[in-house]
Amino acid sequence: MTDRDRREVEGELRALGRTLRFPAEPDVRAAVRARLAGEPRPTGRSARILAWPARIPQPRRPGPRRRLAVAVAVLTALAVFAATPPGQAAAAGLLRLFGVEFRQGSIPVEPKPAPLPGETAMSLDAARHRVPFRILVPRALGTPDVVTVSDSGRVVSLIYGAAPGRPKADAAGVAARLDEFDGTMNPVFQKFLQGGVEEVSVNGSPAAWVRGPHEVVYLDRQGEFRQQSARLAANTLIWQVGNVSLRLEGAFERDDALRVARSVASG
Amino acid sequence: MAVSRARDGDLDAYEVIVARYTAAAHRTALLFGAGDDAEDVVQESFVKAYRALGRFRVGEPFQPWLLRIVVNETHNLTRSRSRRGRLAAQLATLRPDRAEPADPELNAVSRERREALLEAVAALPDKERQVVTCRYLLELSEAETAQVLGWPAGSVKSRLSRALSRLQTPLAARLGEAAGGER
């Protein structure tokens, strides 16, 4: 088997993994917590002598209604989260949506935040060959001025400079930034909020609108928090199209951000 | 950070970890054949992982450490039942999505090729299928694959090579068919 053959099979296998259709993952937080409540702090040694515990039977979810069920779960989570006052217990203040973790609270930001790991500028066409999902481009913002790919194809970012029809650019000359990633795997960003998330809708699917500056930090492939990337983000809209999560940031008002989101080509 | 707090018995911190790694744990359980029991496997794995946190070295990547537990739990579950036929059937339920292809260039021919490749992976000998699943379908590094499967690095390399040779032959045959079909 030549190296070329090997690379070809490897490429096909990776592509296969990315197109497999997995059912939505369960939320086991409450069940796990209920089973661990009251246990002594983990030591590592006691685990070996504990007997296999009986599995807690879980109700099976109906298949055909999955999409609706997911939408309802998202809306319920948003409502619960929005109703949680800032400073509440960390567990109540955690929300995971579209590959983004929302936390209540605040973290220090870096004076000079680092770019995403390995962030590299390239043409949109080159980027299309580097990321394992389909890049979506909103018509309402025109052509992105810079396209970057980060962390070996995990995130693609479309960056828009000052131009008519775009929001006011920030000090770095960026009017809007659209990060896209596979939102069905481990979370990619973590956001720290003082207030809540407003539940909105993009083409009939649930979306989250975060108003006001808030800290955002990159979570690497291992789920580790990259403090050096911590920065203050502007107003942000987060939504999902298929398996692609989109995170649009800029000095948008909500309705302008929604208009941009709706202009994402779906075909 | 969250891991070291959880090690001190902070269940709020552990809940963050559970939320963060559920998707990866669930995919791993499904790919290793947990089927309808994948949710139970994920729950069981997080409970066992918490109890074993004292053995986790803070600063090391958490994900492969957790996935090792998930793989072992899945094996515990499936050891007793006749798995061979079931596994193929379960992998078939994960067939590449027809409705929403992630890749716009994915045409009918390449979709068929991927389905045939999935069947070929399901038919591999156990250990070769496991190593291919970790390395390519879950996209773990060779070192992470070794950790998740609990094998020496050399076994990962040699089993990967054997599996790739085995998969390459049907792939070449399919490429031929695909080219023929387009004529």
C-alpha cells in the first residue's frame, strides 16, 4: 500500500465520520448529579470496590418528533436561563446551545487577546477545502474582507470591514465578525453574561441574542479554556443551520442582526 | 480548572464537565455499539469518571481519559449479547445523512461510496474496527487513540496499517465501479 493510497483511505474515513448522522445527545446532567449527590469527594481508590450500580431506566424519546423536541428543549433552556438572575449558582447558570456554553458571571479579559489557535487568513475558496462543514455566507453583508481558518479547520471566520450597510466598525476597523463551526460536537466558545439571553428566531429555528458587551473565550478541542483568547465581545446573535453553528458579532441592533442571519444562503 | 474543582467534590463544576463532554461521549458509545443504551452508557460513564477523578492527573487532557471509561462501559454492556450482527445494524443507523449533506459537493456516487465504506468498517475485525473508529471517525490523535483503547502506541500503528490495507481494496473496487457508472 503506497502512502498515496493510505492518505486516500484516511481522507475518505474522516469524511465518512463527518457525515454520520448521530441522534441528538441526551442531557444526563440531572441524572448524574442525582446519583452523585451526597457522595464523599472523589478519591480514586474507592471506585474500585463500589459495586456496579443499577442503571436508571431512561424513557425513550420518540424518533419522528425529534426535531420538534429539540426545538422545544432549546426554547425551554433559553427561558430557564433568561429567568436566572445573575450571580445564581453556577449549575443553574450554565446553558449549552449551538456549540456555545453560556455562563452567568464574568472573567478577566486579556489586554491584548490572542487570535484563535492557528488562525490563518486565506481565500474563501481555500477555506472551503479546509473545514469539514459547509461555509455559509450572508448576502446582506456583501463579500467578506478577510476569511480565516483556525485550529486546523475547526472554525472559519468571515471578517467584514467598514462599508455602507454594515454596522459601525470597532477600533480595529472590524464592522462584523461571523464565526462558523460544527455546533454538534464539543462547545467551541464560552460566553460570560451578566444578564440573560434573548430567545429569537431565524427562519423558524430558535436563536439566541446576547445584547451588550460580554466576555468570550475559546474552548480548544480538549475542552480546555484558552484564557489568552479571552476578550470582550459586542452584541452577538447565535443560531444554527444544519450542523453549522453561526456566531455573528458586531455593533448590530437585534433586528439588523436577524436580517443578516436570514440572508444566509440556504441552498 | 473545572476538573480540579470537581476533584474537590464540587458538583457544580462537575456538571460543567458533563455538559461539555456529553456529545463526544455519546458519539463514542454509539460508534462502539451501545445502540439504544448509549444514553445509559453516557450516564454510567460520567458517574464512574467522577468517582475515579482522584486518579486523573490535573493538567492532562480530560477527553481521552473520559472516553476510555466510555469505551469500557460500552464493552461491559455489549459483552454478553450477540453483538456481531447488531453492531453492523447499529452502524447502519448512522448512515451518512441524505437530507442535509454537510458537504455540498457530496453527490450520489460519493454518498454510495461512503455507505459502502461504513459497511466495510463495520465488517473489520474487532480491534481494527476500534482503532479506525477512534482515529478517523472520532478524529483522535494516535496518542489519544492509544489512551482511549488502553493499547501501546505500537499496536495502534500496526493495527491501523492492517485496517487501512483491508479497507483500501474494497475502496479501489468501488472507485472503479463509480468511474464505470459515470460513463
